[in-house]
Amino acid sequence: MISDGALAIDSHHQTVRMSVVSNRGVSRHGRVKALSNFLKESGKTLSEIKAAPNWITSPKKIFEIVTGMVRREVGTAVLEDGMAIFLHQMWGGGVELRVLTGLYYKTKFAVTQNASSGARTDSELKMMAEDCERVVRWYGQRKVSLLVIGEEFSRSRDEDLIFGLRVLHDRLSLSGAKGIEVVCGVRLSGRANSELWLKAQFREGKKLLKTKEGTYIDKPGFWLSSCPKVAKVAGVAPLCPPSHRCIIDELRMFVPYSAIGLSPGKQTLEVVASVGERGSDPFLTRSDAHNFYIPAEIGNTVDEIPSPQICGIWQQDFSHGDVIRCATVAECDDGFVLKCDVEIVDREGASVVVSFVPHMEDGWEGFRNVDSTAELKITAHAPVARFLNVEKFVSKSDLIDGQVKYWQILVSEESRRAIVGSIVR
């Protein structure tokens, strides 16, 4: 799905994956270099448009970027002729179709019309540039995914794949706990709207690694803390393919060092990633050996903030692209000011509810009255709707006495089904 992040392919995981792909053959290296140059130049052009929007020149530049992507893949810049083939080759879906076609016709109209006609604002042009950034970002990430799939599964005809499996070290949770992130992409076919789980576990020899006693336990879809017995450690993320031909370029599962039952020092473990329905054996599994280093200074600490598995919410919906970012809380004399950015995907015309929930030292919600809420409603007016600085003030008079340990921010459908959530302290 279209998601936010760095536009150029210079992030850690993309650099690593592209270097792997470019190791074999001049043609692959040439394609990677050409893609990198296209993304770099597109990013530079779009940054210039946002800094100095010009209705005479900017629409043409955006139009050339959009048609350039299509032409690179199918040999024609005419969207009407090449879009179906483009999306099929790129494993694109409905959101990509709507954003791409919307950009194409908006910029084409602006190019062919008199630049001074109609009521046009700089903010409108900046929004078009931002939409184009998201499309180019998706295109770059998807191209990298397809290259990695071609490299790792060149002789495989399987439609269902786990690709690009890797481990990032010394990562931080939302509460600041150190750990690792297991990162991978998934390609699935014929499983639209299936409620699946991606799970990452660790194998030492022939046995799956267990947690440190009293810290974490593995359950289908949950990651419970303070359990009385030792069980297999796992990072878990929900997975609901939005279409029958679906590539999810990147999923991330955080596991704190404190959950891993290993002695400090260097370790070699097999990372086992699997996809399956809750309570059922996985239908898709991949394992790769990785080197780990467990730091001694944090070996006995436990993340005091509940994991996504125990809350049943994740900061990002990796399947659809909904995400909460930049969550902050500031305490003042009479209350708390909470802010966050929210991005909602493929919900045009629908409203969602953003809730701000205090949790006290004992873990319970901190509103003085059980019927009290701190929430607001936002409505998406585009296929990819971004809301910056969503803000809510919560008075201390509405809270029970005591110290607020952390705040939970939830984005839910109007039916109250949680979409994404974040924790801030």
C-alpha cells in the first residue's frame, strides 16, 4: 500500500535489498541504478514544487513523473492504454488505481487549460505534489520488492511468498525499550480479506526459543506479559490482504531483548517467519540464520508498556496503510495536550474516531467516570487522507487521582472496531 517514509531509496532495508539484487549481472545493476535515479530526480522535483508551487510549470512536472512511471513499465505514457498492465505487473490495487488516475487527470487538465483560469490555490498544488510523492514512494518500494522476489525465488512458481526477511538490531519500542525488529515482505494470492497473522519466532538448534520466565508468552495473536510460565517468544502482526493479488512490501515485528531467553553476548539464531490463521498451523513459513548480540546492560529489564499483542492494536495497519505517527503528550497545570498525525487509506467519505485514553500505574483506565471519553471524529475526503496535528485537551479534573503512566491513542471505525493505535508517555 502507499505509505509514508523516505522518498529516495536510501533507507537501511532498501539499501541492503538493492545491493543484494545488484550483485548479479550488469542488467540488474543497470535497472537498479536507473530506478534510483528516477526516484531521486522525482523527489527533488516534488520538493521544489512544494517549496515554490507554480500553476504554469508544476502540473506539467507532476504529469511527467506520473506518466514516466507508467512508461518505464509498459512502454506507453498514455494512462488509458497502460494502466491495467501497469497495475497488474506491479501487483497494485484499488487505492493505487484511484490515486494514480486522480493525479493523471488533474494534472492533465491543468496542463491543457489556461493556467490562470479557475480558482486555484498553492495548497491545492502542494497536495497534488504530496499525492505524487506517495505514489512514487509506493512505486519505488514495490519495484524493490519485485526485484528481491526475483532474486530470492527465481526458480519458484509459488504465488505465496515471504521475502526480504531480515533483522534490525538496537531498535526502540514506543516506550523506549531496546530490542530487535524482524522485517519482511509478503506476497499472497487468492486470500482477499482473510484475517491472518504473521509471526516471527527464533530457533536455537532444533528448538524454538523460550522467553525469560515471568516476562512473555506466545499465544495465537497475543503477546502477554507477566505470565507465570515460560513459553515460546514471538513477535506477531495482523495481516488482512486487501485484494486477491497482494504484495505487502514491509511488515515489522518488535521483540524486546528482555523477552529473549538468552545469555548476554553473541548468538546465532534461526529466525522463523510464518503466516497462518489464528489457532491454525501456518500455511507459509520461511527461516533464515541471523547473528544476534544480546546486550548485558539491558538483559534483565522488561518493557513496562503493553505490547501491541496484549492491547490488540498496532501503530500501523501494514495491509492497508493506516498509521498513527508523531504522537506526543504535554502536561500543563490543568490537564494534558495530546497530538498525533493520522493517515487513513481507502476510506474516502467515511469517518473514524480518534480516542485518547489514560492508563494509570495499575494499568487501568484513568477516567473518573466510566462514561467519560476524550475523542474526536475525522472524515477522509481522499483515497489517502492525512491529518496533521490532530489535537485533544484532557482536563485533570476528568481523571482519577494518581500518576498517568501512559496514554493510548486509538483510531477506530464508527462501529468502534480499532484500526490502529499508539502509546505515548
